[in-house]
Amino acid sequence: MKIALTGSIAFDYLMTFPGRFRDHILVDQLDRLSVSFLVDSLIRRRGGIAANIAFTLALLGERPSILATAGEDFADYRTWLEAHGVDTRPLRSVPGEFTSSFFVTTDEVNSQIASFYTGAMARASELRLADLEGRPELVVISANDPAAMDRYVDECQALHLPYIYDPSQQIIRLEANSLRRGLEGSTALFGNEYEFGMLQEKTGMSLEAIRRQAGFIVKTLGANGADILTAGDLLHIPVVTPERIADPTGVGDAFRGGFLKGFLHQLDLETCGRMGVLAATYCLEHQGTQGHDFDLQVFLRRYRSCFGDAPSLARLTG
């Protein structure tokens, strides 16, 4: 086992309303608010951070394992992941629970009304890294039930397992001490610009202080690419221009999948970053977080056309 991914597994329910919410809300009666919107469309998509990262890694030839909890409605999703090369054996389906679900309605001016149902994710802290078959070379701790995230940090440190800390959306929920402990001894920290701002505010730590704890930092910058901050250098990775823009959802997870493919094979960080932005572009060009499709050879041909050859890429096909 090379890599174990922990984090959310979810279904995304996306709806559209052909009007503006604000035109149907009586501001002077907010204390008695009761509205219903007839939507034009409903799309259910597979999602969740751990599954999205695993999907891209599997396209690149890895067989990542997912340690997470899902509901009794997960059977078809499990089949999809396994068919694409993801190891779902450690993933537990919880009887009597639904898979975590995100419900969002978007109006014609992109205002949104949303809700998130935790579902089976609330049971993730019952799983243990120690129960995995085989010792992973790397663990990724991404957004999940907060108690589970704390537990996996403790386990990784106790078992001396290298781990990447990626608290992202759960920075709001995690206590400052939990965040500091997650940073201590981690191989790397991932996040976007806004998340790093929240992390600094909540922990009271400077970016350099965070980097000293985390080993190295990967900060995604959206349309501006990504920065990789190490002990002695700042590497900026520009984006790969997309052939079209279909859907930005999940590009950060795809970036992680591309980056981790290179990192698992001990490629230099600049090459890993370039693999990350290319994987993100593939995701951006397609609908959904798992709508892109390629194999390693196709991916490497496009990499070379964008960045030129790198001798270390031979390790991926050797």
C-alpha cells in the first residue's frame, strides 16, 4: 500500500432556480420565513475530498486506498471507484445511515441556498489506520469529521506514519490546538489562499512559523496556479491554460491527485506542482469532480507539451 486517503465521501445534489431568491423573500418577515422554490433541474454527482483525490490518482496508475465511512446508499459509488482502480476495502458502509450529502440551489445571479448532511461521516472516528492491511508510505488527512481528523493525526504520530495535513473546509470547526498538533511533524500542509488566512488567524502563527512545523507548504491560488514554500525557496507554478472551462468544482482535489502521483515517486516538488496544475486543468475542462478521463501516457504527453521533458518523469513509467 503506497497511500491511504482519509476524508469525506459525499453526494452533491445540485439544483437551479430560474429567478432570484431575493425577489421572493420578505425582509420584514424574516422571523417567520417560510419559502419553497420550484427548481428546474436536479443533478446528483459523486463527490467528497477523499474520493475525488483517489479518482485522479487512480487515473494516473496508482491504487490508492480510502479509509472513510459512507452510507448504505454507497454500493453503486463503490463499484464506480473500484472500476477506476481505487481500493475501497477499508471504506466502511454504515447500515441505517446515508452517505454525506450536499444540497445546493443556485439562482440566476449565482446566489445559493445550501445545506450539508453529515450522515455516515459522523462515524469516521471509529476507523483506525492501524487496522489497514499493510503499512502505507503516506497518509493524507483531509476534511472529515473533526474527531476523526484528530484521531488520524494522533495515530500517524504514534505509528511514525508520514502524513500530509489538509484541513481545508474544517479549519472553521477544528480547535486551534488541534490545528497546531496537525501541523507538528506533518510532511506537508495543503490549502488555498483563504484557508491559509483562516489558519493563520485561528492559530496565531505566521506563514513561516506554519512552514517550520509542516515541512513544506502547498498553497493553491486558483487561476494564478500554486505556490510551494520550502525551507529555502518559493516555487511558483503557473496554471495550464484550459481548452475550455466546464466546471471549477473539484479542481483543488484533482490538483492534489496530480501532485501526489509525483510525490509518491519522489519527483522534485516543481514537477509535482506542475503535475498538480495539469490534473486540475483536466478537471476544469469537464463537468463534475470525477468527470475527467485520461491515462498516464496521455497525461505525460500533455505534460511535456506544456512544460517540456523532465528526466525524473521516467520513474513514473519505469
